[in-house]
Amino acid sequence: MLVRLMYASRAAAGVDQDELVAIVRKSKTNNTTQGITGVLCMCLSERIFMQVLEGGRTAVNRLYNRIATDPRHTDVELMSYEEIGERRFAGWSMGQVNMSRLNPALLLKYSERPALDPYGVSGAVSMALFHELMATASIVGQP
Ligand SMILES: Cc1cc2nc3c(=O)[nH]c(=O)nc-3n(C[C@H](O)[C@H](O)[C@H](O)COP(=O)(O)O)c2cc1C
């Protein structure tokens, strides 16, 4: 039983690039053990996190509950939750999207302005954007 979950949140004050690196490093270790894959996207200018988690239902639900109480972000909002037949981010224990390399035309394709605003679009639209990011290889770091 596999599920895919997507949420958005706002980075807390003081959370910077170094903290993001620490979160991704820790996530890679924990997620590998738990069979969880996914991608974490942080837009440094707008201070928004978006994360997709895939894996066993129990493992994903437990992790989401833990992440939701992490003081390094606020306004954690569930955007999408679905049972899936196969993973889309199987190669990534936790990939990281470098927002400085995001193509404004790609953002405009799905939203009114060339900015990342998951609170203003549907979960389906955010998920579609993620898939295009994968296709255009904008994910950085070691799988
Ligand atoms: C935006 C964000 C994303 C996170 N993603 C993950 C994740 O994918 N996996 C993970 O284990 N922890 C993640 N964390 C960290 C968890 O909230 C928590 O600190 C960590 O899982 C605790 O791990 P530990 O019990 O091994 O110390 C994330 C935290 C934030 C703020």
C-alpha cells in the first residue's frame, strides 16, 4: 500500500540555506531507513516549503505528523494525499529543488504570476509543477 502526500508550509524566521541543508541531510538518512522517497522544495525569496512524500501509508503518515510539529516551519497545509500504484520520485530519498534555477515560464504556465504560491493553486496544479521540475532536471543533490 503506497501513498503520495504533498504539503506546503512557510519557513520560520532564521531558517536559512544552512538549515535547509541540515534538514535534507537528516531526511535522506531517515527516509532511506523508512522506505520513503520524495522531493523538498524551498523558495528562499518567498520562504515557502513544498514537499512530496511517497511510501508506505503508515510510514508516510507518521513522518507527516512529525514534520507538521517541527518549529522550523508554520502554516503546514496538506495539499494532496492519494493512494498510488507506483512512485514518481523513486530515485530520491529526498531530492532538493534549487529555486534560483526555477524557470519563470514554468511557474507562469500554472499560476497567475511567475511566483511559487501553493496556497493559491490546487494540489493538482502544484503536483503538475513538481512533475515538470522532475522532467526538466531542476532537482539538485545526490539521490
Ligand atoms: C520542511 C521540513 C521537511 C522535513 N522533511 C523531513 C523528511 O523528509 N524526513 C525526515 O525524517 N525528517 C524531515 N524533517 C525533519 C523532521 O521534522 C524531524 O526533525 C526529524 O525527522 C527528526 O528526526 P530524528 O528523530 O531522527 O532526530 C523535515 C523538517 C522540515 C522543517
